[in-house]
Amino acid sequence: MTRRDDRRVAIDILYQADITDASPIAVLADWRGADRDVPPFAEQLVAGVTERLPDIDLLLETHAEEWTVIRMAVLDRTILRVGVYELLWSDEVPTSVAISEAVEAADELSAEDAKRFVNGVLGRIAREEGVA
């Protein structure tokens, strides 16, 4: 599996947790219990997003102009959370890769305008947090 595939697994787990109002760690355990493959990088992303969720959501609220986190489409919110985590707390992922992977995920998985929305929010966060 590629890192892109691992990100998709993390997005799937975090999305499932969000729509079922479950703990991402519990969903991850359920996946493992069902013999679904959860690569180490996907597990790292799920754990990191879960640990940093209040910080991530505050950044999204601050930088998503005229949007609250709760009003965002669940899938877009999930993709953005993974992107913000990678931007700010994953030392092994360059800024450009974190943004392009999130934009690509939005393009492939979400609505037509999600790509621009994700790119804009992550770009603002990268610039204002000094990681651009």
C-alpha cells in the first residue's frame, strides 16, 4: 500500500467515527477486529488527529472563512482534519505533500467544489502558521 492508500484508510476510519459519533480509536479497533488492514501510517494519522482534534478544529474554525466546522460536509471536515494534522504535526510529511494529498482526496471523494475549499483552507493555515 502507498501512503495515499494509508491516508484513505485513515479518512475512512475518521469519517466513520464522525458519522456514528464514535471514538476514532474504537472504530480503528473494530476494523482490526474485523480483520481489516490498518497500516501503521493510517493508525498514526487516526491517533494524531484524535489527539489534536480540539486544536485542529479551532484552526479550521479560524481559517475557514464563513464556515463553522459543524456546518462543513463530514467528508470535507475529515479530509481537512487529516490535512491540518499532517501540515502542523507530522514532521515526515512536507507542507506541499500534505496540501496536495488533501486536495486530491477531496477531488476524488467529495463534491465538485470541495477541492477548491480544501486547498484554500489548508493554504491559509499553512501561511498563517508559518509552514508554507
